[in-house]
Amino acid sequence: MEETVKITKDMTIDEAMQVSPMVGPLLMSTGMHCVTCFAAQGETIEEAAMVHGYDVEDILAILNENLEKENAAS
């Protein structure tokens, strides 16, 4: 069985969006519109969460829960 890739706080937003196309819309739904920003190429999930005043663990939980659902459906 193939191991599921997890999104981590040290991944850049761009790297996380390469893991799954759902990352962008999920981040935007939390108010983190950095996916459309040039900084997304070099800013980590943790840095973006900090800038926007979010707990990075909350963001990771949302992203990884949805990633697990996406992988289970495929």
C-alpha cells in the first residue's frame, strides 16, 4: 500500500499545491489568499499562517483531513 503524502508546515504553499489541487481553494476558504500572491512560491505554510494570524496546526489539520478524503475517494 502506498503511503499518503502529508502536507507539512515547512512546505511552501506552491509545493503543497503540487501535492493536491484542493490546497489552493482550502487555503482561500480559510482567508489565506496567499495562493494568488507571488510569495506563495517561497513562503511556507507556517509563515503564511503566522502572517495571517492562524494556528499552523489548525491549517494543517484542514489540509491533511481533506487530502486523506481525496485519496480515499480515488
